[in-house]
Amino acid sequence: MSEESPQKKVMKRLIKAIWVFNWFNSCGFCELVPLVGSRWDMERFGIIVVGNPRHADVLFIAGYQTLKSIKRAQRIYEQMSEPKVVIALGSCTMTGGMYWDSYNTIKRLEDYLPVTMYIPGCPPRPEAVFEAVGKIFKHVEEMK
Amino acid sequence: MVESVREKEIIENITKNFKVDVGIQRERRIWVKSPSEDLIDLCMFVKNKLGFKHLSALSVTDWPKKGEYELTYHIWSYDDKILITIKTMVDRENPEIETVSKIWGESSQIHEREMHELFGVKFKGNPDLSPLFLEDWDGPAPFRKDFDWREYVRNEYYSKDNDRESAYFGRD
């Protein structure tokens, strides 16, 4: 059996369940809401929405981000404790989407936040969100 | 057209005291066109004497060919259930007008703040005209008709060399 690094040991203990903090503009929450309902029910997999960024492992960011709201998102990101992951949901968040020519939405999320994963789609399929969350576990598994 | 007595009374009252253009659009809807110097006096008059207590909306229309902004105040009377619309023109390049926030208070203050943000109209005497949504904005007032926001966005946000973003150039 291979030696596990202290970091991996810590991460494995931490990442048993994904606690998420939501930063959703406009239709953003509708994109995640199928996961909350009984059909996909994200709590089966330990994904819980918390009310405070200090408790969260993952920041879900969805909906178009305006120049004003992205500043608040950055402050929320800074409040989260390490290790932290940012997942961008939906096309508006990633590129501006249908608001590509709006003077007040941001067009490149990666300029403002260190995005770990993009989930494209309008809205993204719930399965895609699960896959993204699964990749976080996989990332921990593959750590040396 | 059905015109109730009250509407005629209001119109008579206004024309007696002010040199304005008035009309009844339809039942319970009156419009008044006023020069911008008389606006404050007229607003004071309709609020205090005629009972129009509620400023329900304040909007700006841009007329680029005339070189003017048209300010529209919609004011509601709870007693008579009549909506009066006061219209006034201001210069487009240097839009300045006296605030009505002293008359209608907080509700008009926030309306004026929004119109300042979107059209750049300066409401003299308004205590707070800081932007609502456009923090750090240094472009032109975005709701002006001659503001080509697609061109602005191309210059500000996108790069032709970027694979993903080059698609946004050269199509309208």
C-alpha cells in the first residue's frame, strides 16, 4: 500500500461530503433547484447547502454576474476556508451567455475568480452537476 | 369621451395659475406639458392644492434628433383616483433640473437616482445620486440612444485574438 501524504489524509477526512455555498444571480437558483428536489436529491450524496461561506467547501456560482455582484462574489470567495473549489454553472456565468453584448455583465469569469470547473448548459443537466462534484472526490482520490 | 367634473376642475385650476399645455387623454388620465422652470411650482401646486400625494413613476425619454430629454412624472391622487402626467423637456447635452425629492421625499429620491445613473440627468438638490448598479462605471450614460453598447462591449471586454470571443466581432 502506498504512503498517503499528510495533505491527502486531511483532504480525505474533509471531503466526505460537499458543503456548498450558493451565489446565484437572476435565474441562477432555478438551475440548481432540480437537485434539491426528490428526483435527484443532492443530499443523498452529501451535498448540503450551507448558509455561511465560512462553512463551505464549494462555491456554486450561477446566473449572469454583473460588475457589482462579482465584487460580492469575490468577498464570499475570500471568506471561504481552504481547501476551496469554485464551480461555475451555466452559460451566462461562463461567457455572459445571452447577455454577451450587455455593458454591465462580466464576460470572462476566470478574470475575477479562480474557477475550478465550468458546467455549461442553459440550464446544466443535474447529472452534469453530479459529475462535477464527483470529480472533486476523484481529485482527492488521485492526490499523492 | 367621458370627462368627469373633477378632471375639468383640476385642469381649470392648473391653467389659472400656470402657462402650460394641458389635456385629458382619457377618463382619469390628465397630461400637462410644462417648461422646466415652472416644474417645481407646478409640482408643489398639484401636491398641496390638488391632492396628488403619490409620485408613482419618473421616467426619461431620449429624443436625440431634438437634442432633448423628456422627463415624465406620473403622479397619483388617492382621493380622486386620477393620474396626472407632467412632462417637461431638458437639454440633452447638459441635463439639469431641480429635484422633486423635497416634495415627494424618499420615493422620488430613488427614482431620480436611477435616472441619473441611466441618463446622466443631474437633479439639483438631490442628496444622494450615487450609482445603484453601475459601480465604477466610466462610460457614457448607458440608456442614451446614441450609446452603441455592442460596440462598447467589444472594445471593453473582448479580444479578437481569443478563439471563443472572435465570433462576437463582425456581426450585428
